[in-house]
Amino acid sequence: MLLMVVLIILIVILYIKFIMSGAELLVLKYAIPILSVGLMDSDNGTFGVAVKKFFQVGFTCSLQIILLRFAIALLLTLHPIWAIAFTSLAISTPKLIQEFLFMRPGGSGIGGKVQMLTNIKRMIS
């Protein structure tokens, strides 16, 4: 019973993080057209940073949802300790993603823009 209470608390924390990530994605979605003006500058302005953050938040949220669904499946198969482990992993996923998910623009100018578009295309497909 205690494990169920712990799992429910972790799920509520994760749900609140999902709402925060959704709000952050909404703000970034509406900010991308404004930040695209910076592409005309030789240093890309803040567009590169915004796109990187957009993909980091989107990928992190997707991975957290997958881990949470796996934790719920483990709970339904009567493995509460494994479910708590995967829910805890879902909560700590942003730290893991910050270490490994990054895009490096290939510099400034047209080469950097081509590299950034290639990275975006690779992430989408």
C-alpha cells in the first residue's frame, strides 16, 4: 500500500511537469516566427537557441510519457518496485537529456543555416 502511495505522488509530480512542459512548448511555438527574424543576421540571433530548447523540451516530454506508460504497465502486472523505478527515471529524464541531446550549428553564415536545417530534418524524420 505504501508503494502505491509513493507511485501516486510521483505520477502527480510528473503530471505537473507535463503541464509545465506543455506551456513551455506553447510559448516556444508562438515565439519561433518572431525569432526567425534572427536568421537574417550572420550570428543567427536567438533562433538556434530557441529551436534547440524546443526540441529538447519536446523530446524530453515524449520520453517521459513513454517511461510513465511503461511504469503503469509494470504496475498493472504487479511489479510496483519496477514501476516506481521507471517513474523516478521519468522524473529525472530532463537531466539525462540535457547531457546528450544538443545540436551544434556548424558556425555562422549559410553553412550554419544548412547544418541547422539538416539537424531539424533529421529530428523530424
